[in-house]
Amino acid sequence: MMSSDVNSLDDVFSTFNAEYTKLTNLINDVATTSELDSREIVEIYYQVMNVSSMASMLKQRADSEPNPILSKVQETEKMISEKFDSTIHPKILAKLSSTIQEMTKNLQSGNSGEKSKEQIESDAKLFEELRQTMSTKEFVEQYEQGISQ
């Protein structure tokens, strides 16, 4: 391996470590939080995918001999699989599903009779929240398709 390749690999590994730390903090925060908004959900999935991509790249570029880079990559893949894919991801998906059901039920139950301007505005806001939640759920389901392949 040429010197510039080693420096480049070291740079990528340094960035990987910083992103891993950010992911670990996000996972720890999510594990202790019962309510996440769509932005927070997308952020954690983006971070998981980012770190996973970097891990794959490092695995391909690092020598096949055991070394600190490969050890860190394996530790990272294990953490994502055990903490995120097996525990946090199913909880997020279940919460999104139940939230969508609840919002839909609330919107359907208010569909009778005359509505005040305030009720119409409230329904419009709830429809927007429902749309955003459904979009987030679709994003989460796409992630699930990727891990089940």
C-alpha cells in the first residue's frame, strides 16, 4: 500500500470514528426516549446508513490481516445489528404504525356535521402530520428492505 493510500485510509478511519461516536450517542438517546419526531427518526437512519457505508468501504480497503480498523468495523457492524436493527428499528416502525392508525382514527371520527374554522384548521394540521408520519414510515420501511436482503 502506498503512503498516500495509508494517509487516505487514516483520514477515512478518523472520520469513521467521529461518525461512529455520533451514531452511538444517537442510539443511546433514542433508547431512552419514547417520542421521536420525523426529523429525529430520519437523522438516526441517515447516520446508521452513513456509518454502515463507511464501514463497508473501510472493510474493502483495509488489509485482510486483523488490525484496529477491521476490529472497529466489526464492532460497529455488531452494534448496528444488535442495538439498532434488532431493537430500536422495530420499536420505531411499530410506533410509526400505531401513530398513523391513531391519527387516521381521529380524522375519521371527526368527519360528521358542520365544522368550525378552528376544527378545519386543526384537521388540516393533523392531515399534514399524518402525511409526514406516513412518509417517514415509508423511509423506515425502505431501510428494513435493505437489511432483510
